[in-house]
Amino acid sequence: MVESAAPAATPALLPAWARGVTPVVIALGALAFAQWSSGGSPFFVYIASVVGVNCILAVSLNIVNGMTGQFSIGHAGFMAVGAYTAGKISLAFADTAVAGVPVVASDQLFLLISLLAGGTGAALFGFLVGLPSLRLRGDYLAIVTLGFGEIIRVIVQNTPALGAALGLSGIPQTSTLFMVWFWVFVTVLVARRIAHSSHGRSLWAIREDEVAAEAMGVDTTAYKVRSFVISSFFAGVAGGLFAHFIPIINPNSFGFVKSMEVVVMVVAGGLGSTTGAIVAAVALTLLPEGLRTAFNAFSSDPALAQKADQIRMPIYGLLLVVLMLARPQGLFGTREVWDVLPRWLPRRRKGVA
Amino acid sequence: MRRILPFGLAATLAVLLAAGCEKKNSNPSQNPTGTGITPAIGATGQAPPPAASDVILLGEVGSLTGAQATFGISTRNGVELAINEANAEGGVKGKKLAVRVYDDQSKPEEAANAATRLITQDKVKIILGEVASTNSIAMAHKAQEAGVPMITPSSTNEKVTAIGDYIFRVCFIDPFQGFVMAKFAKENLKTTRAAVLRDTKSDYSQGLSDVFIHKYTEMGGKIVETQSFAQGDTDFRSQLTAIRSAKPEAIYVPGYYNDVGIIARQARELGIKAPLLGGDGWESEKLWELGGTAVVGSYFSNHYSPEDPSPRVQNFIAAYKKAYGSVPDSLAALAYDAARVGIEAMRKAPSLENKDIRDGIAQTKDFPGVAGTITLDDKRNAIKPAVVVQVGDTQSKYVATITP
Amino acid sequence: MSDFIQHLINGIASGTIYALIALGYTMVYGVLKLINFAHGDVMMVGVYVGYATAFQLGRAARTTLWGVLAIFLVAMAACALIGFLIERFAYRPLRDKPRLTALITAIGISFALSYGFQLDFGPLPGAAPRAFPEVIQPTEWLVLGDREVVVWNWQVISLLIAAALMVGLQYLVFRTRFGRAMRAVSFDHRVAGLMGIPTDRVIAVTFMLGSALAAGAGILYAIKDTSVQPLMGLYVGLKAFVAAVVGGIGNVPGAMVGALLLGLIEEFVVGYTASSWREAVAFGVLILVLLFKPEGLFGRVAAEKV
Amino acid sequence: MSAAANGEPLLQAKDASIEFGGLKALQRFNLEIRQGDLQGLIGPNGAGKTTAFNVLTGVYEPTSGDVFVCGQRVNGKKPHRINRLGLARTFQNIRLFRALTALDNVRVACLSESRPVFSAERLAALRREGGAWAWMANGLDAWNNYYDWWRALLLAPGFLREEEELTRRAEQLLEVMGLSHRRDEEARNLPYGEQRRLEIARALGTRPRVLLLDEPAAGMNTREKADLMVLIRRLREQFSLGILVIEHDMKLVMGICEQITVLDHGETIAVGTPEKVRADRKVIEAYLGDSYLETHPEAAQEAAR
């Protein structure tokens, strides 16, 4: 599913007009099958949704942190904007349905609309946050994004219309495995296609050397802002999806800790590697679940499992340090999974794009 | 180092993926309709849990980490105590009881996750928890969807039980608690000017403040100043300076003990002599540690007072002390009550079907809980009086009981 | 009016403590051009060390002058050691790598410390806040009117300590051999190394100094707010960072002025307008400063070499 | 030497000066480069040569004086805009995109100039109107860009065609610079001399009319230098460029440049043909110090002549 996102994986025998849409068609089929076969296991659907949302977050953050080489640590703020925007819209249309189509289809249509609205809202904020990157570099930008994320959280916390500290509940839980992973697919597709286009090469160039990129005619400020906008759009969509399968959204869910989780995923996967981000997102989301299952299976003492839960955050911190010291490029560096496969498998060209 | 690390990560990943597959397989697709709405699954028709079937599993979700971990731990202790006692009495319908506890790290998404896990993986009969209303709401949606009864011991927000007919609580609700303190301030303390200092980060604090402001004004008092802080702040001097200049006769601070202790110290330091008033969030031994002598003389509303001489309360306190070495706070008492209400319902119910257990809980009437007699109304809320206690030198003293 | 004066005093009191922490940020940034994100958390560790020391000393000993000194010195020494270890094992190997690498490491350390200290097994303290023992017996230093304006002894003491430390630092940086070495390293650590300056030692000592300062500041902070908790470092550290940026990072007097300014702004925003927005004040100030005067009030624009 | 027949000056500096906090890094710098020119910019270390480059390419804005590229005043314009006007450069300390392949390095520079919705000519015409029209032009260009991103995301046939064309052009440039065999090699893995050549290839990718080379021969051996001289001349013919070279190697500069500007302490101390500059007293003083002239009377005599 993920591999099919790469344009090169699409056979060249397709007519030119079909190359753009073929992966989408394949993905839709695969997703429909996944949806059908997972119908009876809510826990699987739930976990798969969480994994999916984290994948979207990691892949989208990778566009800014990995490809463009800026360092944003306020991604959860955009997620919050998306979650609340989409949530409010869905609440407003909770009792509305499109005439003439099954309720399920109508629900999904409204979900799609609110997700797009959430993404757009987040993209707008992304534009606002991207603007300071006109003047700031590296570490300053990082702190400013952190600040923006916190400010967004404080705004939500002080707005009764958004549920203030209690959070927004009652959002119709219309999210499906299909919808979540459809957006994962779209995010990956967009990330990969950007990476392979002239726009993506401009982003890579900014990451490598901003001054040289500017001298080679790359409008670095515009590209930085654009990468922020795209990245925050998908963060907003992820937030929107989140709001449609978590019964209550609360400002504390979108704090600094959430941002850091996503940063850890991107850094661990390799700054610049889309598939690396996915691998890390999947692994780090399933890790605590796997541990819980393991502890439940081997011991009846709940205290041990709790300790494992507690220790997760400090471990993330240490993981960052150890990664930076031992393997600063992360799991895959700027490469993709298929670049590091064993030698006997067909390989793609070296390099980032 | 360089070679081992990716391999290690890859190995972990492989294990995790295997775990993921296993999860999927253990839940064979039973609903091949492929509808967009996650279908509700009743316990009927589900395969029995793989664990020993002579054990009835209860689930509990609590916040065992983070700043308010004492709430979660007290709750867990209370539930454990109730289950141990029930097992000593021979269990339910010849089966032993056990509890599975998950930490939600005070995050609603983790609470929802834990509830889903309890329902689908552990197949618990009753879910107990949470303390924080936000997290209870997240869990309640999952429980209601799946048709598993849930009892929250101490979530006081109105919205929690409004979610559906499977959601119950054994405590009073925020509006009542706000009303209790407003009435106490106006009638018992005879004040006419009050200030409010609320926590913007906590819905609990917001809810209590709103009701207090409304009721106090309604009773003819005047709110002279409203200030806010955020959980985890440690400097409240600017807010307190502003409050000081309004010259209130009482200050309502419906926060959690860890903030209140510091607030009290700084208020006294700035020369504010008016008593502080609060809610059940004050209840913790840490209040004295953090507040020192500054908290002494303040009042807060609570669910029960350990000074209650009735034997069932004293027996509970003795048992709790023996097991955990401390006087149970009201969260432990409420958790104990919640678990016992659930166990009692299971005993009375004709079968251990979710529906029967639910009906059993709904019929709870005049149940002798340690934190007051419990009768559940048609909104599945407990109707109980509240007590107001005064903070003493080492423990709190009972002052008044205020009935709805 | 008396309120205004009280707010002013409160603001200066928190400002001086931000200033002490900001000095550490500024020094480290000066020599390494690294935002030591973990600075606040090193401070938090120092406070816990002070807390443990105070308990070891017992109630009687800790309020004596020697007791107080011991608490400060032990905490400062412990933090200097932690600072040294962090520099030696986390930052030094990354010195010639991209700056982002070091920043990620710093964030990682910050995270590991602030969340590691929330664990409640072993010697770790757990997440709940704890009361910091009263090592300086709080007494009113000045009372105006009917307790309308109160100034406490510890407020005066921290102001004095902060001022003394700032003067000391200015002296150290501009009047001593070590200071000259520091400035040389700050200018270009590779060239400084070629000129025979023991770069590694200078950077390590700077780190240790900054961390020790943070410990001292942290204890004053704990005395002020009477409590200790694992997350204190994160937020206080961020505020101090904002103060350092406002003053122009790398500039010692700038950090002081920036910190006082931030303390006052925060105090007045909370006291007179919207107290519920307190958490956003520091970040708002930071963003405004970075947008309109990114070099800070006293900083210099560094032209990038092309 | 530069003939008026070569047409309008493509790059022109008129009394351009820049100060950094009181330090006069460049004073009243004048320069004119036309198509087919090959000029040199020399001076001792710290004379302000690279600063001059930075002022010309827009990295720094001159504190006074003007810079014109292809007739347009570019003071305060961003480097990428100036680059688009036809001015490309290389860097003294190689600044390649290190993790990108050689091909991608060049492809970054070969930005697609297509304007999918509103043509570049129409936008330029609107911009000339000024005022609100210029704003509208910016808006339309933003729309162009938006549309172009969608083409990239949907792999529109037109986009694919452009990509192919870009790749072809980049490959041609690599071939010209003799780097075809390094096409898929990461830039950081190339040997030093090839990195220098790749930088030139990258600069050529932006379709410049004037090329600024900052110490292209630094670190090269005699043979490589000789090759470079041939290459620079060939590039001038093949791409009809005007070229300005900063170089320390006197032999190289004197060998290929038709006109040389000498800087010292930010001041222009001599302008002229290689022969004239070589004999200039001030130049010799700047390079070798006064004492050299005193101890070597024959050089002084030559300078006086």
C-alpha cells in the first residue's frame, strides 16, 4: 500500500494520464477490503486508527523537519486546530444527512468535508507560523513553533465555545479505518511526489544549504512557508480524524508532549525519510500496546505494566540522545525503506530523490 | 554500536508487527457487513475470554502517573479492597473477582484506548473510573457503545452520566458541590463578599466556580474578584495581590491540593486573612505538606468524613489502614463504594449478562456506602448529602452536612 | 497604588530569578551557539538535590547560615557535575555536527530529566509536587500601611545575590584570563583551539558555571514558591530562555534586563488583565521580539559568513 | 578592452559601498560586465572580493550606490530574484547540496520556468504597470504556483514532460563539465576538483547571462588549473556569458582575463588590462608591501614605467 505511492513503482506501460491516479485506485480497493475485513474488531480498528493518525503526523512533520530542514516542535498545535475545526463542523452537522444516499455514505461525506475544513484551518495557522521562518533559523524557529503550539493550546483552554478545559465531546464518531488510512495514503503520496518533483528538490536544497539554494534562484522564504502550510494541512487532517474516533478532545491532548512524540518518530525514522517516519510511527505507537499485551500475558501484577507505561516518556528522551550520538541520521537517514533492503532485491537509485 | 542499533530497532519492530497480527487474529471478523459505523458488540455471542473463566474480571482506568497520581492510586486501592472483601465472602455466583487496571496518563485518548482494551481484549463485566471527568467522558462513550456498564466513583461533571444508560456514578455532581460551598459561605460563615480563584486547566475547577458564582450571587452575596491560574503554576502572587485589594471575606479556590497548598502559603504571606474555601479536590495528605500552617482553618466540601462514627465507616477505615497504611481519602471511599455497588448488582442480577448487571446497578436504592447512602436517580446520579470539613492541624474536622 | 507597588515587587522578585537562570542560557549560548534546552531541567535536578540536602541536615541545621550555604553549595556542585557530564557525553561529540543535532539532543535530555524525575520508584521523587523546606526563615523586610505592601527578606536576598552574580560574571568575562579565553572560544572555537586555548576545558567550565548558577537560581525559586516538582524546569527554563532572547542572547546584562522585563510584564498582565492567559505571555513576548527585533534588545546582528 | 559592440552592460555596479558597523568593507565599487567579457577581481586576503560578490548577488544590500543586473536596479532584492535576472555564482568554500546527487544539484538550479496558467510575459507586463497591478501580478503568480504544485502532485502529463526536459538539460550540463559519470553520486562523495566543476554546472543550470566564479581554482594542481582555463573560455563562448572571476592564482587570472579590478581594504586600487595591473605600483604594494619595492628596485622601476 505504501510502496505503491512511489511513482517509480508504477509500471511505465501505463498511459501518461493514468500515472497520477492509478495508485489511488489501487489504494481505494485495498482500503475497502481492509475496512470490510476489520469490521468486527473495534480494538483493532481503534489501534489502527491511532497508528494511522500518528503516521499522518509523522509523515507531514517530516516535510518540514526532514525535507526542508526547518525544525518545528509545535506540530500538535496544528493538530489541535484541525481537531477543533473539524469537530465543530461535525457537531454543527451532526443531525444532517444527505438525502438519497445511505446514512453511512452521507456520514463519510460530512466527515470528509469537516476534515478538509480542519486541514484548511490548520494550513492557515501553518501559514502564520511559517511567516516567522522568513527571519529565523534553526533553534529559534524551533522555540517559536513550540510557543505557537502552546499559545494555540491556551486559546482553546480559554474558549468556552471549544469546551475550554473539559474538552469538546459529542462529536459524531464517524471515523473509519478506511478514512484514516485513506488519508495516510494521501499524505504519503503527496510527500513522495513532492520529494520527486522540482518543488521537493528545492526543499531539499534549502535543507542542505539555504544560502546556496537562494543563490540558485530558489525562493527560500516562499518554499519554507509552503512546506509549513502543506505540513500543517495534514496535521490538521490528522487532528480532524482524531476528533472523530476519540470521544472527547481536550487541549491537554495537544500539548508539548504530543509534539515531542511526533518529533521522536520523525527523528528516529530518519529526518527526510518518509517510510522511515512511517516505520517509527507504527513502532512507537504499537510499542506500549505490545508491552501491555505482553505484561497481561505474563504477569497478573498490574504494577509492572504501569511502570512500563510510565517509563515511556523518559525513554523517548534518552532515545533522542542516543540516536543523535550513535546514528544522527536516524533509522534510514534520507533514504526510503526500499533503498536499504537486502542486496538481492531490486534497488532504487541512491540519493534523496 | 552503529550496526547493532538499527538491527535492534528492526527486531523490536518485527516483534511488534507480530503482536499486531496476533491482535487482529484474536478478533476474527464477525461483522462482515463493512458498514461505516463501528458496530456495537454485545457480550452475547462473543467467545468466552481466553483467561480462566472462573474469574469475573472488572476493569479500572485511572491516572496513576502525573501530578494528581494520588487520586488514581487511592481509587485503585479502594477498588482492590472492595474486591478482596468480596472474594473473602465467597465471590460472586461462585466465581472469584479480579480487577485489571490501566493507566491513562491523564489523557482522554489513553482513557478511551484503555476502555476499548478492557471491553474488547479483557472482556470485563464492569468498568470503574475515572476521577477526571474528561477522561470519564472518553471512556463512557466507549462503554455505552459496547453496552458495558460503567460506574465512575468520583467524576462530578454532569455530562458524564448523560452519555447513556450504562453510565452511573456514586458521587454527587458539580452543581451540588458548588451550591454546598456557596450556601456554607453565605449561611454558616455569614460572608457577603467572596473572591474566586479558578484553575483554567481543569474543567472541574471551572464547573465548581461557575456554580459557586451563580449561587452565591443568587443568595445575595457579592463576587468581588475572579482570577485564574493554570495547574502547575507555582507563583500566584499577582492573582492574590489583585484579590487582596478587593477585600473579600472568603476566597473560593476549587483547585487540586497541590496548587491549593502553595496558594494558601502565598495568600498568607501577602497578608490575606480571609478563609479559603474549596472542593473535594483538596482532599489529600499532601495538602498539609505543601500548605503547612497556611491551610489550617480553611474549609472544603467533601464526600465523607473519616470522623463519621458509624461502624461501617470505621470498619472500612480500619481495613484500609491495615492494607495500605493510611487513612482513606474520599476518593478511596468512593471507589470502594463504586466497586461494591457493582458487585452487589452482579450478585442480585439473574445472570452475568451486561444488560442484567446494568439493570442491577440502576436499581441501587439506599445502598449503605461508606461515603453516604447511595440511591441512584433516573439520571443515574447518586443523591447524597455533602459534608463540609475544616482543615485542622493534622487532619480535617467535620463541620456541617449540607443536603440537596 | 499600593497594589501597583506590590505588583512591581512581585515582578522584580520573579524577574531576578529568571535572570539568574537566563545567565546560564546566555553563557552557554555565548561559547557554543547552542540553546541548551535542558538548562531548566538541570536546574530542577539541582533543586531536588537541595531538597534532599535540606532533609539530611534536619530542621535545626538547615536554617542556620552554614546550613543554607551547605544546601546551596551541594546543589551547585551537583549541578556542575551534571552539567559537566552532559557536556562531555552529549554535546562534545556533536560539536562539529549540524546545530540541529545538538538541539535535538538537548531536547532529549530535557525530556529524559523532566519525565524521568516523575517516576516514583528507586530514588526518583515522583510527579507530585513537594514542599520545599523553609531554609530562609521568611520574615517581612518591609511592611507599608496595613500590610498593603510587603517585601520579604528572601526577595531582597535573591535580588542581592543576582546582582552580585551578574557583576561577578561581567568581571569574569571581561577582566580575567579565563574570560578572554571564553570570548575567544565564543568567537570561533576552532581558531581558539589553534591559538593554544584549551577549548574543551573552557567550554566544560562554562557549562559547569552555568549549571551551578542554575542550581542556585533554582533553590531561590523553590524558596520563593515553596515547592519542587519535576516539570518546574521545563516551564521556568523556557521563560528564562525567553528572557535571554529578549535581552539579546549571549549578552550578560541583556539577560538581566530581559528577565526583569519579562517578570514585570508577566506580573502586570496577570494582575491587571487576564490571568488565564498567563501561560501564553512569555511565548507571546518571545514571538513579538523575534519578529520585530530578533537580535534582542542588546544583541548584535551576526552577519552570516558566505 | 571590452568592446562596446558587446552591447548593454549585463552587470553593473555604480559606486556600490557597504559598511558593517563602521567597517567599510567595500567602497565605491564600480564594475561593468557585458556579454563576452571575462574579467578578474583580485586583491589580497580580506580585500573585500567576496563581499563584492555578495553585494552583487544580493546577499548583502549595499549601504550606498547601486547594482544593476540586465538594466534593472537590484538593491535590496532577494538573491533568488537577482539570480532569476541572469546572475549566477559559485562559492569560495564549496556550497553544494551535499546529500543530493550530482544530477539533483544541477536540477535544483534548472528550475522550471514555465508558468502554467498566466504567462511570464503577462506577469512582467503587469509588474511594469506598478502599484496595484504589481500586487495583482504577485497574486496571479501565486496562483501559477498553486496550480503547479497540483500538477506535481497529480503527475500531470505536462509536469512529467517538464521534469524530463529538466533532467535532460541537467544531464547536458553535467556532460559539458565532464561529470556524466558522477550523475548519481552524492555531491559530498565527489573529489574536490569535481565538486568545483559541479558548482559551475549548477550555476549554469540557472541559465545565467553573467557568471561569477569565486576562486574556482582553489586547491587545484597546475594541470587542473590549465584545464580550468580552457574550460572557462569555452563556457563563455558556448553559453554566451559574461564572466567575473575571483582568483588568487595570478597566472590563471593574468592568463584568461581581459580586464582586472584590484581591491584592497575595500577600495578599488587599480582597474585595467593584466599588463597594466601587473605594473601598477599600488597593486604591488598591496600584495607585497612597501618594503618589497625598496629591496627590489627592479620591480619598482618596472612599476614606474
